[in-house]
Amino acid sequence: MNLQTFQTRIQQAFPYVSKKHTKFLLAVSGGLDSVVLLDLFAKAEFAFAIAHCNFHLRGEESNRDEAFVTSLAEKYQKQLFTRHFDTQKIAQVQKTSIEETARNLRYNWFSALLKDENIFPATLQNKFIVTAHHANDSIETLLFNFFRGTGISGLHGIPERIGNIIRPLLFAKREDIKLYAEENSLTWIEDSSNQSEKYTRNFFRLNFLPKIQEYFPKVENNLLDNIQRFKEAEMLYSQAVEANKKKLLQQKGNEFFIPVLLLQKLPAQQTLLWEILKDFSFSQAQIPEVMKLLNADSGSHIDSSTHKTFKNRAHLVITTLQTISSQQILIEEGDKKIVFANGIITKSFVEGKIEIDKNPDIALLDAKEITFPLLLRKWKQGDYFYPLGMKKKKKLSRFFIDQKLSLSQKENVWIIESNKRIVWIVGMRIDERFKVLDATKKAVKLVVSYQ
């Protein structure tokens, strides 16, 4: 690797980068990779600043790293930004691993620097965070994801760009980077944690890959070739998934429907379900259980942290979990507008000649039969009423079956009761005992509108 190779690679991978209208923020740890990255950017005459994180994880070694990066900034005459983090304490509070905590702290701070117009003026067309990840890092990521368990999206290694983060050294292997440093008389510092096998990636680098190379000497090149193949395979995979999702997923309001018979006719049903359901917080481990719903009874369901998937006759239905289940709202005689989870109910009185409205969102009730306050609440098992036009009572659960309501629709049903008697299943049916008669002189009019 040399400067010309690097510049050519920049032009090919990031054609939108121009020296005049682009400024970079280089993440520099002081290790071999970031020192080479810094030298290449300086010799290529790009505009950039340097950012260094002191995570205070290795005692004096962390302070040594900071001092070394400070000397690099002076050498290259570049603006340096340094930030200190009590990483272990933050990890304990957030209950995340040290690696994850450090990564989040690093990138959150980098993003904040990028938004500082004193460092990166608003007139810039492009501004990027640059990291020194290289080809071997990409290989280690592939192996880590493969053995941990992943879909095809985890097999393409590290992407060259995610948002405003770019990684221009991904074309180079570790040996190429070290050779460049030696040929250009660069100095760097060694991070002692790189030799610790408590980090999974170090295990792959220090033990796993060297053992594999004993049997397959070209394993690194082969894996890099596979990464490129996986990238292209993922493109085709994504196109096929999107085409099938358009066939399968039907949205009606806030619910999504998947026709069971259509899904069963398609190949790779578990994969398609995973690609659909992962957007609704379902885990891959739940997919076999969701598959069982295809042949289950109506009402059978599986929940994620945010959504419910249930069988409703010929469909799988995806809906949000209900967060309001026992709310009760009193409706006083003087109330004119009542806001509840499903929408708004407006209340008024009608006198004189009363015209019956068959709209299910409108309830006309004989005022003389009504006792205030009314109670607006969610329905519950055991509730019953006398459906309009019937002389016998019926349980709401049976009424919902007759109406062919789905599980989520049932969960969204509210009722209004007067003196412990249901007068209206909101938006559906009034009770026979409260209907307006020819002799009715005054009626209570309730109209529901949905949010």
C-alpha cells in the first residue's frame, strides 16, 4: 500500500469527497492503524481535525496514549479534541459491556463534534467521521457474527460507510498497513489490551485465524472474497424479500395482516417471517413459535416487547400491545366532550322529534332511562347486554364472535354503562333497553370520532 493506492481508493469508494468542500474528523488512538490513517490523510492534503478518547481503562497506559496523540497533533499541526470518560462507572450504571459502552461514548461524542459549526462550518458540503478499520477487522467481524448467529446482513463484514462514518482503509490488510508504517518511519504505541483474550475479537485474531491458516494458508484472502460475494448476495436477497413483503403484508389502520395460505405457498417462510417481524421487535428465536400460529386456533398469539402477532382465521395479524387496560372515565350530565384512548365522544341532548340514525358511531338513548354519571370503560369478561332488536341478553364475548372481531379489535372495545347496565358498545351497538321509542321526548346523543 502507498499514498497513490490510498488516493485512488478514496476516489473510487467515496466519489462525493472533494478536498475543497469536505472536512474530516479522524479517530486517532495512537495505535498502528490510526497513525497510518493520520499520515495518509495528511500527505493527501485533506482538511481534518483529530479526536481522541481517554476511556481510563488501562491506568497510566491510557494517559500515555493521550500524550502520544497530542504529540501527533503537534507534528501534523492539526486541531486536536480530547475527551475523558469514566467508562467503567458508566457501564455499571447503563448495565452494558465495557466494549459497547466505549463504542457508544465514542460515536456519540464524535457526532456532537461534527455538529459544532465552530469546527465544521455549515458551508461545508460534506463532513465525515473517519475510523481506521481495515480488512482484518472486517474478517473478524464476519467470524464474530457468523459464530454468534446472524442473517446474511451480518456476513458482509464492516461497511465502508454508515451515515457520516467512513472507513477508507478497509481495502488494506494489517500486514500492508504495518509495511507502510515501516517504510515511512512512523512510530506508534501498542495497546496491551490487544493481547488479552477476554475480548472475543482478539481470540479470533490471536488463536482462531492462525490455526485455520495452518490448513488454509489463503484463508484471509478467501474470507475477503466471500465478504464481497455476501454483499452482492445480500443485494439480491433484499430485492426478493421486499418483493415478497409487498405481496404478503397488508396494512389496515394500525394493524398489519399476513394471509396464511399465501405465506404457506412461498418458499423460505421462516426467513420471510423474520424479515417482516424484526421490524416489530420480535427476535429470531421467536420465529419457530410464530410458525406454529399458522396452524393454530384463532386467538393464539406471540408477543414481543412492543407488538402482538396472533392468528385470526385466515390471517396472521400484527398489532401494538395495549397499554391502557383498566382506565375508567366518568361522564357527568354536563359534560360535552370526553377524550379517551380510542378517540373522542361528544355528548348532547336531543328533544322533540327524534330521528333515528343507523350510524354505529352514533348512539341515541332514551334520556328517562339514563342515570348519570355514566361510566366509560374497557369491556371485561362476563359483561353482557341486550343487543338492539333482541329480548334476550347476550355476553359481549359471544357478541364479538358473531361480529367476527379479531383479537386486537376485541382489546380495543369500550363500553358505556348507566347504573351498572351497559347502554352502548361504543361504535357498535346500543342496548335494547335504552332505545328511543315513539313516545320518547328527550334523548342523549353520543357520537364517537376516532383519533
